Amino acid sequence: MDQDLSRTSLSRDAILLTGQVALVTGGGGGIGRGIALGLAEFGADVAIVDIDGEAAERVAALVREKGRQALVIVADVMDRDAARGAVATALEGLGAVDILVNNAGGTRPIKLVDMTDRQIDRQIDLNLKGLVAITQAAAKAMIARGAGGSIINIASIEGLRAAPTYSVYAACKAGMLNFTRTLALELGEHAIRVNAIAPDLVPTETMARFAPGIVSPEGRAAQARYIPLGRAGNLDDCAGAAVFLASAMAGYVTGVTLSVDGGTWASSGWTRNDADGWRLFN
Ligand SMILES: NC(=O)c1ccc[n+]([C@@H]2O[C@H](COP(=O)([O-])OP(=O)(O)OC[C@H]3O[C@@H](n4cnc5c(N)ncnc54)[C@H](O)[C@@H]3O)[C@@H](O)[C@H]2O)c1
């Protein structure tokens, strides 16, 4: 037998990202900011790609406080040339892209029948087309370097379930999940792993501005009822999942969607009320 089947060698260092370079789109705010800081905490240097240069600079300063290198790249992922240029700038400035986090995205609730063509195109450009060019450029760079890599797509629970008032966004996120699975097959031979994270509600500063009810006591009470773990997600919940998927701890994980949702996807129609506990169609 040429294989030692009793061999084990897992070390706690496997979670570290020391010497690796991450590129995080939308890293200037919200979930992307949390992921950029989480990756830096575990040792990665980080290129922060965002349309908001000032926000990205603030995150870069925090990355540097952790003793890691940070590079701010002001670019709109919806612009193919700018997205490809962002990868080139990261390669030039930090020497590699080992980890790509496609996080820039988002939406506001609106029924399809009320959407203008411009709104529909923007949703698709931001949430689906926006990740294709940058992923292509990063994958080419990873292949050329020959050291493998990890691509992490920030999808949503809305890519897994029906999502009234989010139809175009939900379609894009579902597309992102199959893009993830398909690329896992195309890139596996290069040791490039491709995975997705599907958060449910993660209140961010942007969200608190546009939908303050989400962070109100009433909002939190409702979240405690319908989310099995009894609370909304936070930036560290998403960052922890990203660090895991980026690291050697997930060295045999590719093509998966990791739900970071407190159990909402699993609950699928079950809700909790104070009187009777869990019920279907409460
Ligand atoms: N927050 C949630 O509850 C939640 C839930 C599920 C999925 N998600 C997904 O997580 C990702 C991040 O969402 P968030 O809530 O943290 O968003 P956010 O609005 O709080 O932050 C988004 C960041 O991306 C930047 N950005 C926006 N458009 C960009 C573009 N075209 N190019 C480059 N940068 C751009 C913004 O400047 C900002 O810094 C999105 O893909 C979203 O669909 C969020």
C-alpha cells in the first residue's frame, strides 16, 4: 500500500493565512469590511476594492494596525475593465491574489412589475455580471502563479429560496451559486477552490440608514422568533466563514454553499412563537 491511511497532521496553523493576499470587493463597508478585517486578523494582506475610496481607506488603516499590508483600489466591479484592472493593481502592489472575495452587491425591495429597465440592468450588472470579469482575471492570475487559491462568493439565502420583492436579485444570487459550483469543477485541477456563503439578515450601517426598523427593539424581537439561533447575523459571523473557506482548514471544500444564517434556511417555513414553540405556517 503506497498510502499511509493512519496519517493525521492537522495543526492549528491550518487556519492561518500568513503570506497570502486577499482581494475583497466592496471591502469598504458592511459584510466586506468585516471579511477584509477578519482575513487580515488571520494573517492575510488585503486589497480593498470599492467605489467608496474614503471608506476603503478607513478599512485599510485598520488592516495596517493589524500589521498587515493593505492596498486601496477604487473601482466599480460593474465596469469590466476596471474590475480586471483591480486584479492587475493588486498583483502589482501586493504580489499575488490568493483569495478573491466577491462581496460587492446588494438591493432594495421592489416588485418586478414596478422596476424600470435601468433598475433591472443595474441589479444584474451589480449582482451577477459584476463578479464574472474580476473572477476571470483572478483565476487566470492564480493559474499562472500555480499556487492554487480560494474564491469566495457572497451570495444570499435569497439565492436559495423564493424572495418576493427581490426577484431579479434572487435570480442573480441563484446564478452566482451555480457559477460557484461550475467554476469549482473548471478550476479544481489548479487547486483553486470556489465556494459561496449565503447569509440571511446581517444588519449593516447602510441597512440601518435605509431600514432602521431592522435594528429597532421590535425588529430584533421578530428576528429572535424566526431565526433559529434567535438573532440576526453580524459581520464576524460572515468573516469567520470566509476565513475558514480561505484557509487550509477548508482544503478539501469546493463547490459548496455555506449558509451563514442562524438556521433560517433549515427552518424553511417553520416559525417560533412564544406560546407554542416551533410551528409550521404559524
Ligand atoms: N447585509 C445582509 O443582510 C446581506 C444578506 C445576504 C447577502 N448579502 C450580500 O452581502 C454582500 C454585501 O452586502 P452588505 O449588506 O454588506 O452591503 P453594504 O451596502 O453594507 O456594503 C457594500 C459595499 O460595497 C461597495 N460597493 C457597492 N457597489 C459597488 C461596486 N459596484 N463596485 C465596488 N464596490 C461597491 C459599497 O461602497 C460598500 O462599501 C452583497 O453581495 C449582498 O447581496 C447581504
